[in-house]
Amino acid sequence: MASLVSVNTSETKGVRKTPVGEAKITTEGLKGDAHSGDWHRMVSLLAQESIDKMVKMGLDVGPGDFGENLTTEGVDLLSLPLGARFTIGGGVTLEMTQHGKECHDRCAIYHQAGDCVMPREGVFAKVVSVGEVKVGDKIEVLD
């Protein structure tokens, strides 16, 4: 079963995010997060499985360290096509808008962690329906 491992926010872009346990997702993304706004990358997601790869390489990293809002487990995020919709918890629906991202410069995350998996394996989504998410919520991919 796919689930939400961590919910993470930060007040500035390009830094590690802090796990907060739960958050309200508004029409612009996670309330209080620097990346929220009216654009196609309202919410960023990264799989725990991707973070585990970095840990096996010797990095001391965990959820939020790569700047992702939501850390997932048990769902292959990169296999979901653009436009795919998925629900988290009881009411939040997100729509996949982007796979990976281009990093023009080495950001603070890269310098702090020694590598950044987010450009290769992170994904981005826009908010379709609002609500609250919390650690342990079930993630369901919609047809």
C-alpha cells in the first residue's frame, strides 16, 4: 500500500525542508511553504525509495532533505504519466505536472547533502482538490 512518509515545508526555496507531520493543502500548495503559488509546481514529491538510494551511497539524509514537500513510499512516482491524478488521505487530489527538474546551479541542498536526487527522481503536481495531509495517509492513484 502506498503511503505518505513525511510532510515537509520551508520558508525559503533551495533549502532542506523541515518535517511538520501534517499540513493544509490549499489551491496553491502547502500552506506556509515557499514553493506554493499559482504555477504548475505547487507540490513537490520524492519517494522514500529514492532517499534510501542516497543513504546507501553514504549520505546522512532523510525526508525533506532534498526539498520535497511530500515524501512517499510504495508508489513509483516516475512511472505516473503527466496528467495522472492521485489522492492522499481523505480528500486531497493532486495532478502530476512535471517529472524531474533542471538545476542550473548547485543549490544549497547539493552542497549540504553532497548530491541531489530531486532533479532526477522528484516529481511535481498541481492541486485539484484541497484538504489536509498527514504522515501515514494512504496514497491512491486514480484511473
